[in-house]
Amino acid sequence: MIKKKICLIGAYAVGKTSLVRRFVSGIFSDNYLTTVGVKIDQRTVSVDDREVRLMIWDLAGRDEFQAVQKSYLRGSSAFLYVIDGTRRETLDAVREEMAEIAAEYPRMTSALLVNKHDLVDDWEITEDLLAPFRQAGFLVLSTSAKTGENVAEAFDEMARRMLGDDAGAQEN
């Protein structure tokens, strides 16, 4: 089986943990629990008849620790940057995070998830703000951990891209 590590990165309360819980367990809870440090989950997906075990690292939000613990990023095959569509400042925070991380991981498979699409009427994130990410080659998806919209699709697409990017996958 191929194993791949994905790190979820973003400000506090953008829905990283909720996205992981929806993907791994199929559940959503309105109760907010702050992630301290890192929480690791896993799920196996199929990509072109190959089994891929995704090791999903849910990192504490930037506002709690001021910077992603760089040691958590080692060994990653992809980064999922998560922002809250209802909070413009989360986009600004993730831009800073991306710039810092790109210095050490310039060619990492990455995506930007704009979460809380179930609250689209309250969104502060516009397509114009997302255009530079699309132009830079990022996969940009609107997601909702609450409804499940595009959650599995985001992880499945990242698995496909990681396999395409890396011929030297770990096999057991």
C-alpha cells in the first residue's frame, strides 16, 4: 500500500478539524474544539486501482502558535491550505503561511480549500481574491464540512496529484 502524508494548514476555526472528521468519519459537529499541536488521522482511498493510505495531519491554527511548527511538515507529500470563506483575514493569514512554507517546500503539491460554503451568503472571499491562486496552479475548491460538499473530492484529487508527482511512493 502507498502511504502519503497531507498537512492541513490554516488559521484557527477555519474548519480544518471538521473537514478531516467529515472525510475520515463522515460526521460533522457544531461543537468547536481547538486543536493543540497536531492531530493525526488516516483513511485509505483508491486511485486508479491503487490503494493509498492518506496520513492526514491536522495542524493547530496559526493564531494559536503564531507559526506552523516546521517539524510537522517534514515528510509531507501535500499541503491543504484551508481558509474560512466568511473571514477575509484567514486568506491573508494563509498567504503569509504559504510564503514562509514555500521557501522550504517550493514544489509541494498544494490546494486551497475555501471552507464554509454552506454560509456562502456571508462570504467575504470573492473570485477575484482567489484568481491569483488559480493562476499559480493551485487547486482551489469551495468546501463545506457541514454538508460534505467537495470534501472527499478535495482529498481524492490530492491523492491523484501526489501519485502523479511522485514515482517513489512508499510501498509496504
